[in-house]
Amino acid sequence: MLTSHPKIIFEIYTFLFMALVHSLEKNGNKLFKYRGQIPVILFLLAVPVIYFTDAQYIMNHESWFYICTGAAIAISVLGQVIRAIAIGTSNKNTSGRNTQEQVAEALNTKGIYSMVRHPLYLGNYFMWIGIVCFTFNIYFIIIVSLLFWIYYERIMFAEERFLERKFGDAYVNWSNSVPAFWPGMKNYIKGDIPFSMKTILRREYSGISATALGFVFVAGVREFFMTKTIANPLAYIYWIAGAILFSLIFKLLKHKTKVLYEEDRS
């Protein structure tokens, strides 16, 4: 009987476990390449959600509207701040915007990385869930949170496999003492790299613009569905134009000048 051969059972379980590990890593690397398309998917999903969401009570009570809107914006700003801290205190070839494959020439273990292993993904979550909160639909918030975790869990798994192979025991020892997603303060170590606002402006201008456009998009779609019209279309045009202009200016500064250039920064 099979049960009389523990070695065979162990080998079968080992084979199945390794197959699962390779599958998760392969899927994570695939999802890593397309993570930048998440905002587009959220925009598309938000349209039917806003249409079927009864936000009349919140919209009719000014105090509730400002409280809910302020909370949503604050959550997105928190995400931007987390990303800014991570990116603004990282050296070259770490925490990059690379989309094709994992890249890491150095291991970040201090500063915000001494509190959480994946601060950029944590920042992404807050940044986009703030816009989701602005739809005023609790079910959408829960569903997006679950989908975000399923999606990014695989990316984080693939990334950690890559870092473990590259840095060996140094990564293992660090990762064993630092939470993956929710920050822990007890092991905080002050970083050696000074914060750089130039790095933030150079690398985060598109994310800032996209976040602003997300809030404008939700507000415009909701107003149209509720009133069948846009009372002040110029206001939306100004917001959209401002966000696009902001992005274009910093894109030109990044690619056509050296105003935002810094040595040893990605």
C-alpha cells in the first residue's frame, strides 16, 4: 500500500509543493508586467458601480459628503506619501518602475523598508482604494480590496523568490523580521539615504496625475448619472487639463532637461 512507503508520499508532496511554488512565481511575474493597467480596469469597473450606487443620502447632506470625500482623498494622499517615502529614500536600481522583469542591484532594509517589505504596493493600495471609496459603495471597496490582495499577493511572492535567490541569507534574515504588507514599528532602523523631492517629482508625476483624474472621473460620472447632465463642465475641463499639463511639464523636465537629474538615483 502507498501508506507503507512514507518516502514516496514525501516525494509526492514535495513535487506538488514545488509545482505550486513555480506556478505562483510564474503567475506573479506575468501579473507584475501588467500591474500598471490596474487603474484602467478600476475606471471601467467604476462606471456600472456608480450607476447602481444609491448615493442620494450622502449627496443631499453636505456634511456627510465632505466627510466621505475628505476621507477618500486622505486615503489616496496617504498612499502617495507612503510611495514617496519609499521612492524618495531609495538608491539606484531599487524600487523601480520597471515593467518587464524584477530588477534589484541593492537590498533596501532601512527606513520604511525596516517596517514593511512592500511599501510601494501598500502605497498603491491606499492610493487607489481612496478613489474606490469615493464611489460611496462599500461592496465595491470590499471587492476591490480582495482582488487587490489576490493580484498583488502573487506579485509579492514572485518578487520575494527573486530577491531570495539574488541576496540569499541577507534577504531571508531581513524578511523574517519585517512584515510583508502591514507596517510594524518595533524594528525601525533609520535610513542612510536622504529624502529627495527631485526623485519623487521625476518618478511619481504620472501617478499623481492619474489619482487626480480618478477623482474627477468618479465625480463627473456620478453627477451625470444622478442629474442626466453636467452642471459646470468647465470645472471638469480645468481639472482634467490641469492634471494633464502637470504630467506633461514633469515629463518634459525628466526627458528633455537635467533639472530633475540626480546621480545614483533611479
